[in-house]
Amino acid sequence: MKVLVAPLDWGLGHATRCVPVVREFLNQGADVELAVVRSNAGLLRGIFPELRQRLAPSYNIVYPKHGYNMGLWLVKNGAHLRAVMNYEHRFAEEMVDRYDYDVLVSDNRFGFYSSGARSVYMTHQRRIAFPRMLSAFEPLGMLWHASVMKHFDEVWVPDLPDYPGYAGSLSHVPKSPVPVKFVGALSRFDGANLKTGKPCTKYTFVAVVSGVEPARTRFEMVLREALAKIPGRHAIILGKPSAGVNHVSERNLDIFTHLPDAEFADVVKNAQWVVSRGGYSTVMDMAFLGAKCIFVPTPGQYEQIILSRDLAREGFAATIDESDFSTKTLLAVISEKGNVALPKPGDNDLLKNAVSRIMPHC
């Protein structure tokens, strides 16, 4: 069976959560290839150097400077998104015709399906969250997403089937136009060899920078300013695999352009606290690594705001709005929320079963 896996290029989270999906298909004997863009090709090549990569269309998402403009930005760029969706659908059909793929797995790539292959759409956000001032439009968003999902043969949800799981009301939605399978929490650290054999520095704070510009650079700058004023040793991981593995020290900060998975896991496990965006893939990674987390949602990404708020409400993590982020608020949060802990996922047979059920169809 020949499989093509295509993650969305909206930050690296979609690529990292595809890693266990690729591993499971390989474990069950499938021939797997990857549809990549330049921003995620390096990360996936580092994990799967033996797998062939196909260059896919890019969505080229750039966030507005101010988060509150995101709704207007999406309306303004709707024609661009539709054009990319149409182009990537033609690309998917061409890939199947030319290379005889049996299965396409699309992580939130809306147009990546084909009439000639079994097409799987993976998303945790079956409900597209809207800010309170635009909540009247949320049903329209769900209808639009359902219209996307109906082009696929099935939907895989990276979450636990029992509510609330990790994504709560975002993933647990009663109706779907196609069959839905919950495939458990997905993390690139699940099943990976995480032993480095090297001693690891014990940091007070480890900050993980992720997302797309200009929000990612702005986050990096506020982290540098806040952490430099806190006694102790701290690390910032910039999440730039294309820049290679480089390290510089500035005052009390160790700054890494990128870390291989085993070293990343070591640094996170040896940190007292991890500060990161509230993206869903990051939540699942941190749960696997047992991190104590402070989530700082990307302004304008209401999904991250809801996830962070709900996890904080359950006592699983702490959260700070970026507009309020400072040395003072960071120290106040760790003083108040010292016992937070994400629930650790158990063994994931849900993904294994989803893959094994799809094999006979091909």
C-alpha cells in the first residue's frame, strides 16, 4: 500500500503530529512518502531521512500584526485561500495519477483529497472557534468546515474519544458528514528514541517559540526580555530547523535555533517550567514529556485562547495573555499555579486500529 502524508504549513505543529501517523503506517508495512513545503521539509527529513518528499503547494500564511484583525484578515484573504485549496486539489489528483498512491492523509490541508485514493482528513478542530464578538458566525464556520470534510472518506481526530479529552468542545462535535475516528493524542515523541546519553542542564524556564510571522518573532522578543530579569539559567528554543542546530549564550539565557527530538525532550523534561504557545500539537507534545506548562496563546488565534483557558480551568496548565506577559506576571503565575500538570497519555491503540482498518480498503 502506498501512502502520501501532507501536513499543513501553518507553523510546524501539523508536521510534528503527523510523525506518529507516518510511523504507524510504516510499522504496518505501508510505503510512505511525504508532501512537504520548504518550511517543514527540513524537520521531516531529519526524522525520516529515508522517505521521499514531494514539494506541495504552500498556504503562505502571514498573520496580521495585531491579533484583533485576524477575522478581517481571513475575509480579505479568502480568495487567496480558495485559490490554494483549488491548486492543492489539482496537485493531489496529479500525485495519485502519476505515482499510484492508495491513501492520502491530509493534516488540515483542505483541498488535499483525490477521487482515485482513499482520502483521510485529520483535524482536532471540528468546531472552528470564534471570538465572543463574532460568535454568531460560528455555525457558519462549522458548516464551511463540514463542506470541506465531505470531500474526504473519513476524518481522524487526534484526541481521546471521551469528553473532554485534550481539545474539549473543539474536537467533540456530535455530527459529521463522513465517518469520524478518534486516534488518540499524537506526538512525535511517542515511540521515538529519546536517549541522548549526555548530561542535561537543569533550567528554571524553557521557552519554546513556534508559529508564523510576525507573531513568532514578537514572542521571542518578549521572552528574552522577561527571562533575562529572572535569576537562574533559562533556555529559549527558537524552533527553526532550517537554521540547523546552533547555540549561543546571552547573559543567563541559552538560545538554541533548533534541537533534535532527543535533546529537545531532555531539555523540556529537566525544566521546572515550560513557556510556549498554546497550539494543540504543543499541548500533546508537552503532555507526553510531562511538562509543567505556561501557555501564551498567539493573539488572534482564538483556538489557542480556548485551549489554554480550558486547560487552565481544569488545573492542567497555566496561561498568560501575550499583552500581559512580563517578568512580574510570569513569577506571579508560578507562585499561584505550582501544582499544574497535564494528564499523560496512555498507550495509543486508537491510531494503530485506525491504520489497520484502512489497509483492507486499499
